[in-house]
Amino acid sequence: MNTETRPAITVSAGSKRISEFSLLHWRPLLYHQAMSHSQINGTAFLYDPILQKHKTGCTHPEKRQRLTAIMNGLKQAGLWELLQHPAIRPATATDLTTIHDPQYVDHIRQACEAGELFAPDDVTIGSPGTYDAALMSAGAVLTAIDTVMAGQASNAFCAVRPPGHHAERNRAMGFCFFNNVAIGAKYLQQHHGIRRVAIIDWDVHHGNGTQQAFYDDPSVFYFSIHQHPLYPNSGWSHETGTGRGKGFTLNCPVPAGSTNTDYNRVFQDYLRPALVRFRPEFILISAGFDAHHADPLAGIALNEKGFKELTHTVMTLATEYSENRLISVLEGGYDLTALAACVTSHIEALLDAS
């Protein structure tokens, strides 16, 4: 697949901004009861309290309250009881080293065992509980994969922290220590025989770590739509892969102010044709919700409806090419109210497709 000749991406800016959100209460319990016993059993939600052992302080954007807000939002919307809640098995150091250097994994473990806060870079904070939380975070993705591949759920959402898509082979950055989605892609290939994995990254920041992991790999297609310029200042449209991986990375940088309409156009004009050619057997989403207009760390103007539309688009592609198999993994999203509303809309769409 060659994306070299695609036209430059130009999107319009500006959006009607909304100041309030309301959680939807319309979904009746009959939704669950109406499912045939022969159907795959819906959507799995992966969470474990150990994820809250990763402490960054209440003033840090990537704080423990993010997961609490998500769960409260789902309960208020009447969705919590519609979801499966499988127990997570933590990842092992061996799982992590499918993507990360063993010396780096050991360095993070030792830093956590030292019993103090530490800062791998200017914005990333680790604590004594970070390593255990990170193992559980990656393990949530692996557990979700096993659950979906066993036919026990058709899709899954992993409510995890620390996030992962900035973590490089031997470097923590951007709030991330280990790359959850990249580790999941390797696990799919090594343990479930999946040949072609697509990773769709709609976090507002470019997933430099995920791109690095698969930049020369034609078996993993990486797509990222992200605000540019913005941290980490990578993800230019000319970055399309190298060697045998040339053409299997598709970056779609968009300017601040981009709207639901702009994102939908990129998905239809760029992502869909690319996946038609790639024909993924499994889809992973790096689901950051920091492209919401209320997020304090960026300037994109999506709303809850926009994220639901993106989810429906990706689920349609999963239906066409990957037997509905899809797992979504939390990345960013730092306004608690917006995060809860966006995840609720996202999971509604996952339930619609399950």
C-alpha cells in the first residue's frame, strides 16, 4: 500500500462550542434482554483498582479521578450493568519486552521500587505504584484481546492508566511508560495468529511511540489524526514508514479548531480507503478524548457526538474486515466532565455494534 501520492490534507476551523453536557438515559434494560443467546455477549469494560496506584498528584492532568469520572458517567447513563467486567490478568515483563527494551523495563521497575516520586521527563510522573499499575494497564488490553478472540464479547473498552501511545522503545514520555496498544498488537500476532492489525489513534496528540514500534512493519497499519503543531511535534504527513513498512503509516495532522465534520471527512477520505486496501483482521483504537473542545491541553473542537460518529465509522470497518473484532484503549482526555461524556457516547456506539 502506498500513500505517497495522496493530496495534502486541508481542513476548516471553527465550531459551535457547547458549554454543557447531559448524560443520556434513554437506553432501556430491554436492550440487553433482547439479545439472542446465540449472539456474542456485547461489550466488555476492563478496569481494576490497581490502576489507581499510579499517583501523579491532584494537579497533574493525568490524575486518578479520570477513571472515577468515566465509571460514574457510565453508571449515571444506565450503561454500567450492560457491560461485561472480566477480571484482568496483569501483563508480565516478558509481555512488555515485545515492544520495550528489557533494560528499560527493569529501569522503570527499579525506579518504582525506590519508593519515591520520579520524573522521566518534564511532564511525566512516576510513583511507587506505577509499575504495578502499568502491568495492569497493559494486562487489560491482553485480557480484552483474549475475551474478544474467545467470542465472549464482540468488542471491549479498556479504562486504563498510565496511558501508552507516547512510550517509545526505551523512553517514557507524555505521561506514558509502556505502550499498551503496541503490546496488544504484538500479542494478537504472537498468541492468536492475527496477521494484520490496524491501530487507529484519534488522541489529539500524535502517538510517536506507536509509530516507532511499527514504522518498518507491514503487518501493522498505524493511522493517527492529531492536532499539529502540538506535542510531541511528530506525525507529519510525509512520515509514512520505512523499508517494508513504507506506506503502512498514515498521519493526518489537522489544525486547531477542526470540527466533527473535519474529522469525519478525514476518516472517509483517508482512513477508509487505506483500510480497504489493508484489510485488517483486528482493529485497536488508541482512544484519547482530548480532542474535545473543553480539553485544557489542546485546541480541537470535537464534541460527544463527534466521538460517537467516529466510533460508528470504525465499527463499520470492523464489521467489513475484522469480524467485528475491536478493542478501544483509553489514552488522553483531561477535562473530567467532557471525558465522562465522551466515553459514554463511545461505549454507546460499541454497544450498538455488539
